[in-house]
Amino acid sequence: MQDRRSFLVASGLGCAGLAFGAPQETACAAPQERLGGTAKSTILFFLSGGASHVDLWDLKPQAPLEYRGPFLPIATSAPGVTLCEHLPLLAKQAHRIALINSVRASVSTNDHHAGYYYNQTGHVPDPTFLSLGNNRTPYPDDWPSMGAVVGAKRPRNPNLPNFITLPQKEGAPAYTRPGQFAARLGLEHEPLYLDGDFKNPLKFQAPALLLEGETTPARLNSRHALLTELDQTRRDFDLYAASRNWSGQQSRAFSMLLSLKTTEAFDVTRESPELRHRYGETVNGMSLLLARRLVEAEVPFVTVFWRGDPDRLNKKCASGGGWDTHGNNFNCLKEDLLPQFDQAFSALIEDLADRGLLESTLLLVTSEMGRKPKIGDPRSGGVSGAGRDHWTHCLTDVLVGGGVSGGQVYGSSDKFGEYPANKPVTPADVAKTVYHAMGIDDLEAFDNQNRPYNLLAEGSALAELF
């Protein structure tokens, strides 16, 4: 029930006001002249668990054996850009890809929660992340995710929320990860969550849009008519701007609940069997295909969290089923994670390019951390367990489209891949780069006392990537 109540507020995405006192005109103003890149939408593909930067993007073939692992770099469609040998399909798209090999954390807790927060908000995790670890729940005054900021700053989509997340709410319910929410920006900027299903990867549901029990569209329309009549009576006595804003959000919520365009946008079965096969009919492949459909529907920000498979990979990889490969790192990557990722992400790039959407869509691949370059994790038997531990000191981010020039590598790590060596950047710089690509240079917001504040004062956009 709480999800539905939240949705009734969040369905007003794109208009500030409810949480900030009087509405701020800037959030719903007509679009101004674009600055920065060419992106109208961003897809954030988050490799949940901590993907190994030194095994995917930034291989160190000259490092000692205890660091480099068995994978070899291969040439790609971009001169001077190499990728892991187990990413052959993505290697063909490298001329469209920019690698940032020098992302660093200024505060290292070596913890998932902190990594999610830092890499989605651009803000350094506060001390509670260090003291509480995985018990650090999302706080209402946390900094908002990039998706919430973009959703608030871009013009409102006429049919769908400005910020959609799939195929899960990351870490819920036991370890709900901070950083994926609107937090202090206000409930009306929360993402709409879509659930994906391992057993039926073609099926996506928005729990907040499901009509429960005996509620039918006809009954919902009847209730809407009654609420409209009551609201009109209330407005005769109530002239506050917040009340008017709430009425608009309420109407938008009912429209979405009854909209055919809403359900059509979530229906990947409308795509051809050949295209679904190209992405791979897994929950992650279909999530990226659905993200492309949402881009076509002009949703400004879509987050896709990699959904791990704990039933198959928990024991094999000493992980939660995703990229947290504490044990058997190389076999888990080679046999399970990399083939699925290579197929799905290369398909997304190719599909967007074929449809003429790549220049207007920014793709960002990141994770909460990299993996420790020195092989061996005590949790899986040390060196014999062939795992890689957490490593927040260095990470590779991947950018594609949205005005970013492909076929380039920005920055570098040291000879072991442990720390940035050249052109170090922070998650704040990456977040500012996303905003730059989306033409967002105004990061002012207002608190519940109508006082202005900056949503991200730190960091600078990596303008030379464009």
C-alpha cells in the first residue's frame, strides 16, 4: 500500500513543489537552449556487486601473475582501445565507447552501500556508512541519485515518469541500497520501479500501477470523478500553491493508471523475436531492451540494475549471484557474467545506433566498486579460491553516445590497476559529466523552508570527452 501512496506522489515527476514549500518555476519551465552534450535520455547500467575493472576494461598483461589473472586483452574496432577477450561483441562497438580508467574514491569504506551511494549521487559517503556498513539504511536527507536530479530538471514526459528503475529495487528488502532514491529532493521525484522476473524475462510489472483486488478501470474512473468533485469544493476554500500542485499530481497518477501508452511501453513482447534473441532473453537482456523502449518513449532517465542469479551463482562465486565475485572470479566471469553482459550491452549500443538514437541517448556503465587487483580473498580460501575482494580505490566507468566521442580512453591506472595514475576523476566528476551531456547546468534546488542549495557542488564535467 505504501508503494501505491508513494506512486500517487511520484507520478508528478518533473514538477517541484510538494516537498519544497511553494513550487519552483525552474523545474517545470520550458526547455532552454541546450548546453553540453546531445543527450535527451540517459540509461545507467549498474553492474551490481562490484565488477572487476582489471578483468573487463583495464587489463594488466604485464603485471605479475598474482595480479593479472588468465584473461588477455584483444584489439577492438577502435585503435588503441583493448577489452577483455571474453567481450568479443562489445569489441566490435569500441569505436563508440569511451573508457574512464581512473575513477577513484576519496573515502574508502570497501563497502557496497557506500559504493552505491557515491557512484549514483556523486557525493562522498558520510561517516555513517563507515560505522554502520550494510545496516546503513537510506535516509530522507541523503543526496539524490543522478536519475532523480535529471528527472527533476528535464521537461516532464507527458505519459510516463521522468525516472524509471528496473528490474528491481536494489538490495530490497534486507539491504536496500542508499543512493538510488530522490531523498532530500522530494518524494515526487522518486523513480517508478519495474519488477523483472527470472522465470519469465519478457514480463515486467510496476507494482504501483497494479489494480488490486476487485478494483477495475471502471471503478477507478468512478473514484476519480468523486475525488475531482471533492477537490473542486476544496479549491474554493484553499488557494495554497502546494494544494494546486497536489491536485495536478493526483490527476496525472490516475491518467497513468488507466493509460494504454503506459502498459505498451513496458511490453517487450512487441519487439521481434530476432531482436529479443540478439539481446538475449534473460532478465538483464530484456531489461536493456525495455530501457531502449523507454528511451523511445522519451523517458529522461532509466536505471537498470544488473539482476544476479543467486540460485546458480551463490555457491559457485561466493557472491550474491552478481558481480561480487569473492571466489572463483575467473570462471564466474568467463562462463556466466561476461557472455550475458557482452551480448546484452553490445545489442543495446547497436540497436540505438541503428535507430538513430545513440546521439540523443547517453549510456553509462558503472558499479559500486572495482575488484582487488591482487588475487585471493580470505573469504574463499585465499589465493586458492581465485577470488577478488572489494576494491573502492579504482574503477572503470564506460560512456557511450549522448555526444561523447567514442574510441577513446580517458585516464589510466597504475601498473597493477590499484590506483589512478593519470587524470584521476571522482564519481562527482562522472555525475557532472552526465548532467553536462543532458544539458543540465542549473543544479539549484530548494529545501522545505524554500532555501536554495546546490545539488552537487563538487566535481567538474569531463568536457574533453565530447
